[in-house]
Amino acid sequence: MGVLPYLVAGWILLAGCYGLVTSRNLIHAVGCLAVAQSSTYVLLLTVGYRAGATAPVFSDLPTDAPVVDPVVQALALTDVVVGATVTALLLALVIQLRKRHGTVDPQRLTGLRG
């Protein structure tokens, strides 16, 4: 398979981190964080890939047939669910921040007041 999928995962991570660092909008920052987190999907798919393997459903396969690792598939699915939950929570926090402070620019936000 090679090193290309690892490079793609690293490039996606760097693109998301660059957008996160240079963002002047919190909604854009949440989107960039989601992009950076999606690099883990590519990485997990790369780790779990086996050439010529099938899905790990053993009812119709011979016992010596190559199958992919079901643990990696479960981790990827869990990663998707956690990523969606974190993104939804951060967007809800940005909405509340916009209601209270009137801006989503991180540099224009005032300090916490007691």
C-alpha cells in the first residue's frame, strides 16, 4: 500500500491545524478542528486496510479467508460519533457566545466578568 495514505492523513491534519491557527472566526475554527479530526479517519482506514481481505462476517467465509480487523472499524465508527458530538457541542457554545457577547471574533471578545 505504501506511505501515501499516511502522507494524506498528515496533510489533512496540517491543513486543519493551519486553518485553526489563522482563523478569525470561531465557526471557522470549529470547522477547521473537524477537518483536523477527520485525518484520524484516514489514518485508521490506512492502519486497518488489508489487500484482498473482506468484511469480518464469518458465516459464509472459509476459516482461512483473510479479513480486515473489526477493532479498527469499531474505532473508526467511534471516532466519527465522537467527532460529530464535539463539533455539535462547540457550535452550540459558539451560538451562546454570539448571543452574550455579540461577536464570534476571538480577538474582540472581552475577558470574563464576575
